[in-house]
Amino acid sequence: MELHLKIIGTLLSLLAFIHISFPKYFNWKTELKSLSLINKQMMAVHTFFIALVVFLIGLLCLTSSNELVHTSLGKKISLGLGVFWILRLVFQLFVYSPKLWKGKKFETTMHIVFTFFWIYMSTLFFMIYLK
């Protein structure tokens, strides 16, 4: 399980850094033009903090995999992370509209990749907790 945590840690760290490209990729300069200043800044700030949390979870998995698997506190943290990622999976499947990805090759691929990634993480964290 520790190897899986290190894999997840690496992937989450990469995902965190990918957030840097979001404003350009999603064309926020144009797309958010009509928003008020507070809403524009909330998008930027929330994206930063989402990326930071994803990075810190990745760092935790990379540096503390043994503790997550073998200690009572680690198992409780794993339960929390399992809940977090299962909720992210629910949002992936039932909150985001299929119109965002259906019929679009790249978007469909990303939808499938991230669906399996959320399943992988949720399953692993719950397995750690239950072990």
C-alpha cells in the first residue's frame, strides 16, 4: 500500500502544478471579464488553494506513507482522504455536466482518466482505513 501512496503522491503533486496553467488553458482573461473583481479574485484564490491542498496531500503521501498505513492517526487521516476523494468522484459523475466532455476527444479522455484516478485514490484510502 505504501507504494500506491507514493504513486498517488507523485500524481497529486503533478496535478497541483498543472493548476498553474488553468487561467491560460480555460481563457480566464476573456471568460471572466464580465465578473466583478471579487468573483475574479475568488477564482484565482480558490484555484491556488485547491492546488495547494492537492500538493500537500501529495506531499503527505510521499513523505508519510508508512505512518498513513501503520498508525491509528494515519488510518483516520486516510479515512478523511477517502471521504474527500469519493465526494470528488461524486461531483465528477453527477455535478459536472456531460455536455462539458461528451463528443470531445481530449475532454472525454480526461473525464475517464480522472474518474479512474478518483476511484483509485478513494479505494486505496478506504482500504488503508479498514486494514
